[in-house]
Amino acid sequence: MTIHDIRRLFTPLGIAAAATCATAVALAQEPAQQPPPPDPAALARQAELNTRPDTPGTGRFPAMKEEVATLSKHVVYRPKDLASLGSTKLGVVAWGNGGCSEDGASSRFHLLEIASHGYLVIASGRILSGPGAPPREPRPPAPPGQIQPPRTEASDLTEAIDWALAENQRKGSPFFGRIDPAQVAYSGWSCGGLQALAVAKDPRVKTLVLHNTGVFNEGRSAIPGMDVRKDVLQTVHTPTIYILGGPKDIAYENGMDDFKRIAHVPVAVANLPVGHGGTFNEPNGGAAASVAVSWLDWQLRADAQSAKRFVGDDCGLCKDAQWSFERKQFDARGSR
């Protein structure tokens, strides 16, 4: 893995935003070089993605996204009509973006799908892509031999949960009394998954959903400001699922190593051979979003139908030819 590969993962392109793929040793050995020019094909793909309208998701509660004045540097995904929730309480999912980027709309189809199933999903950053997004501000290139540091932090995820739980108690808030504080999850893609792991010790969190990510296998992270090492896995205290892109995923080896090392909580790994980009830009977030929703519904709401995708010898993912699925530390009934 060269520094060009690492730098590519920190471009503003949602399809290339990721960062679980190199080591500090590899970075140190790479000679100082000028960054490669932007990939015209990637730029064209991003331009096409920007023209796609937001989708409401497939759940019972058509979803929307918005920026909220009381929560700077975040994007909120929620059911459009909160009154339609009735007695259903919102779960809360704090999301770290691919590449730890500041574009809280870079995984909008995936996050809208989750929100449509009755979740308040809060992504770090602002709406910087998709219809109506403002033009990107030019970003000075990193010095030769270096990569840009992330523009979001792991603490952004905990701030999202802080805000949501406070809104649940604030009279006059649209979320007043609509949130179940026992339904809290951290999730993220690639570098954003490392952010989720960095705050996994949060006692409020009940589960982790980690996409195309894993802690670097050799020493400290090569990502500036992301000193996440394997010992962070010991802070995980909840059932956890890794959703990876198969052997072609640059995070595959790291994620599979994480799975092997976690021996104290229930953990699963589901591989779909699509590579590091996952299915985030597919309609309604594609197959990975569907699995994420089922996991959240099982872990946060004890939904028996959703559990069938993960437990039993004939579980849904066990029989699904497009997925490879492993799990451990679940009891005979697959209890959470």
C-alpha cells in the first residue's frame, strides 16, 4: 500500500472515502512524492451521484435529512413525519463517514434507509454532496509525503448521542419523548468505523455496526489523528457486527483479524464480495443497509424476525449465497 493509495481514500469522493488500509511503516518507507491528479472517472461518478435525488427508504417511515441549528457539524436523518411514529420510539445511530470526511451526506442512501425504519441517524459533518449541496471549497494539498488529517473526530459521534438524548428531554423539541435511550448504536464506514471503535467504551451504546473497516494490523494507524490500536477491541462491551466487502476490500484483513481477536462479546462478520466501496450508493443503500437494519432491529428492539438472519444453523445469511457469514460467542438460542 503506497501513500497514493492512502491519500486516495481521503478524497471528497464518497465512493473513494475510506481509510483502513495501511501501516505507519509503509507510510514511512514511501518516498516523498507529489499527489496524483484527480481521477476524471471518479469525478464523473461523483457528479452523477450528486444528481440522484434522496430516497425515502423502504421502511414504514419515509425519511429525510437535514442540518439542525442546535447541532453544528452534523447531519440528521429521521422520519419525515414524526407524528406517524405513534408509540414507536426512535433508536439513535451515530455515524462516522468514510475517510472520516466532513461530508455527512456521503452515505445518504444508506442512512436514509436506516432512518426509514424508525431511527434517528446522525452523521458527522455537513451536507456537502447530493442535490442542492454547496460547491466544495478547495482544500490545500497535503505536503509531499503526507496525507490530509481527518476533518471529523471520534468525539463527534458521542456529541451526536449527547444531543439526541438531551433533545428527548427538552420540552419543545420535535424529538421530545420520542427517543428510547436504551436504543443507542455507533456505526461507520472505513475510517468512520475506526471512530466508532474509538468510542466503543461509551456505556450508553448497545451495539456496533462496522462497515468495511478494521484496526490496522501492524502498529499504530497511519491516519493523522487516529491512533486506534488493537487494544481498543478490549473496550467493546456490546454485540458487534463487521460488514465487509470480501477479500478485495482493503479493510478485509484488518476486519477479519478484529473478528478473530474479539473473544469476550458476541461478534459476527458478514462478507459481501463488492470491495471497499460497499453498497452505499446503491438504491436504499443496497444489501449492506438491509443487513445493518436487521442487526439494529434485533439488537436494539429484540425483533425475532430480524434475528433469524443471524442465528440458527439455517440463518438467513447462512443460506444466502451472496454472503459469507461467521459468528461466535452467541449462546445456543442466539441471544443478544
